[in-house]
Amino acid sequence: MVRDSIVVETVKGIDATRRQDIEAYMAQIPDSLTIQTEAGERISRAQQRSNALRDWSIVPATQRIVSVIDSVQLVGDSAIVFRWQYWERLILERDGRTRDTVITTQLHREIWRSTSKGWRAFREEELGGLIFVNGARYRPQ
């Protein structure tokens, strides 16, 4: 039942991303959210909102977005969730016209808790993923 509830909430976030609906996207994120990136940066809810708007400004279309929950482990009133994400989208280059197909994958370790609004991810840790641009592996420097 917990897993099913988390899947429902994850689908809402995916749908909001696909539609680039910032209000629906942020409705899934609790005030105390913390994301730790692979590079060790900590991102707050406010910064995540800003990042989403920045990213969406150069994404004319999401072609495919998938989220798979690998495991859910209940620990007290929380759930530890390992979730894999795949996002394929068109991204505008700096000229504002040329479009690249970008695919990113990411494994997350998340801490979810039940709230009055449903299950929410309060902490996310990026565990690694890949980036492809027009079919070629991209390695950030």
C-alpha cells in the first residue's frame, strides 16, 4: 500500500514535468525538501523550483519520462525508496532554434514520509546516472 501511494505521487510529479506545470510540480515537494546532487551540492525546495523553471525554459518537449521504484523499505514512519529515472527531451541550443535530444538517467535514494497531502519525498540523494546528447554519451567536466 505504501509503495502504491508513492507511485501515485511520483506519477503526479512526472505529469507536472511533462506539462511544465510548476504549481503542480511544487505541490509534490514539501517545504523542507533537501536534494544532494552527485557533486555534493545541497538543493532546497526554493532552489529546486528555480532549477525546474530554468531547465524547462529550454525544453520545448519531453519525449519520454519514466520513473521506476526499485525498492521500498519501511523504517518507523518513513520509507527509504530507491528510484530510477529516465528523461528523454528536446533541448534548445544557445541559438534558440537548434534542438538536441538529451537523455538523462539517475538513481535516487529517497526518504519519504506520509503527510496530510499524501506521501512526500523529504530527502533525495542522487546516486549516479548517465547523460546522452543526440545518442552520444556526454561526460560533464
